[in-house]
Amino acid sequence: MTIHWCGTGLSAIPGLRRLLKAGHDVAVWNRTTDKAREAVGDLTSNIHAFDINNLAELLSPADVIVSMLPGDWHVPLAELAISKGAHFVSSSYIAPEMRALDTKAKEAGVALVNEVGLDPGIDHLMAHALVDEYKASEAFDTANEVSFLSYCGGIPKTPNPFRYKFSWSPLGVLKALRSPSKSIRDFKEFDVARPWDAISSYEAPLSAPESFEVYPNRDSLPFMDQYEFGSDWNVKEFVRGTLRLNGWAEAWDGVFKEVETLEGAAGDARLKEMSDQFWDENAYDEGEPDRVVLCVDLKAEKDGAAVWHKTYVMDAWGDERGTAMARLVSYPVSFAIEAVMNSQIAPGVSAAPSNAALVEKWMGEIDKLAQHLEVSNRLG
């Protein structure tokens, strides 16, 4: 049973090294083998230049393909896994094309596991834990008004004037600014064309409470089913969003105004120019600590008063172990690989597990990766 780990970018290394140190049989694939050797050559010589045809020749039933490559590789690698009776793991969101492989994966008896990074990933685990606890509580009542929020952000540990720093190409961040979002606000669907149209303030209940700017991200609505909200629940608020340092909206105001005017090939070219400029001016310096803040909050109200309210909070930053972002993306991926190998995740397309035992086990490990992790009871 071999783990074929594809991609040795910055966010992949800690989890990959964990698997190698644990003694798993791991074949490492990367476009440039020199980078892979630099990252893990002290632990393994089983390193290959990435080529999907060469990978196919070495792939055996029950192996696991891990894609830490750009998103357009996930579906081809998942299809390859199905054809060979192997499993697949990725930290990325489940694309419609990936979802469409569910029946084939079940028929082949293989697991295609996605959304097991930081966000999406750890946020899902926190949501499942809170929803399970709420459902089991005496306060649970389908008539309650339920509010859910999940905010995550990678931010500089030491704030800079731009209120943000980049650990890889800014292009993805810039493209995300052009994306609409859907969430629920005041019991109604809340559609936003651009993130800056819905920036609000959020007080995070960290060890020292701290205020951040937040905004909805992507389409939150399908996650109500994923988090096992009842169809008869009275949902007042539901949002999955992005967290930024206070002052971010002001610092990026000119960026927002320009991004809104960009269209077509010329617009894409300008985005690339902006990305290169931001990388030159606002990349992390070597050894500079990053920071990750994640808050997942579930509140139930009855007759205008809160009857159940808890928040899962995590605060982590770069240290001698490397960046917080890399740890928190890649370690959960490694947990998912081991769960697949131990037949703890069912065949088919799935996201981060809702199984209470796995959630508890993974969160226990994640506690070691963050400087602060707790569940805060907001009722006092």
C-alpha cells in the first residue's frame, strides 16, 4: 500500500514529512525533482518527476494518490485512482466534476476524499463537533433560531501597511476578489457580487478578544446539508467567510476599485501585473511568522434569548516548525490518508469526516499544531 504524494509546494511539506517519519511507504512526485529533494530528500530517495502516465504504471489497488497540485489535476488523478482501484485525497473544494465521480467511486470501492486541509477542512471538523453537541443538548429545539458562522484567514503575525502578506502567488487572492458569494442573513438568502460589498466586523473570542474584518466567501448554502442541519431548522444566519486584519478594506480600496473594472484577456493580464507587484512588495520574508485565525460559531435563540452558544476558536502562528498555514493545511491531509488506509472513510466522494471519533482524534492532533485552540461557551 503506497502513498503517491503529488506536489511539494510550501503548503504540502509538513504533512508529507510526518508520513515519511512515521514509516509509511511514500512515493513523492513533483514537477521538479530538485525541489522535492530539497524538501524531503533527507527522509527518502523515492522521488519522481511528476508524469501521470508514469504514475499510472506504478499505481496498485489500495494505493492512495494525494494531489497537492493545482486544481485542474484533481479530477484526472481521481479518475486514474478509480481505474486502478486506488484511493484519492486532496485538500481542495469538491468541484462539480469531482462530485460526478461519486457513483463510479462507490462501484469501485474507493474513497475520493477532499476538503481536508485548513479551510476547507479543519473548519468542517469544528462545525460537525458543534452541531453534534447542540443536537445532543437539552436546548435543542427545531423551533429555535439558529445562527452559524465560520471565518478563517491567513494574516501576517506582524501587521504591515497593506494589512496582508503573501506566502505564494497573489494571483489566486486577486481572482477570488471577483467571485460572488451566497449566504443567509436575517432568514433570507444574501447574494453579494464582490467581497468588498459585504465587509463587516467580527469580535473573535480569542484568549485576548480581537476584532477583525470579515466577508462571505463562495456559496455557503450547500454546507447546511454537509453540516447536517435539519431541513426543518429555522436558520437566521449561515455564512462561511474570510477573515482579515482591521484596516484591510481601507488598505485595499484602490485594489477593489481597479479589479472591478477588469475584463477579458486584458483584465487577466493586468491581474498578473498586480500579482507580481504585490509579491515584490508584500511577500513574507524568510523566517517571518505568519498567522492563522479560525472561528466557527453556532448559536441557538428562543424568544430573543440565546439558549445555546459555543465558538470553536483557533489561533496559530509560524514558529521553529515552519509556517502555521503549511502545518494546518498538510497535517489534516496526512490524517485523511491514514484514515483511508485504515478503511475509516467510506467509498465515494466525501469531504472532511463527520464521524465523531475521527473528529475528536483529528482535533486532538490539531491542538498540538496551534498555539491556541478551545471551545468557548458564550453563555457564560
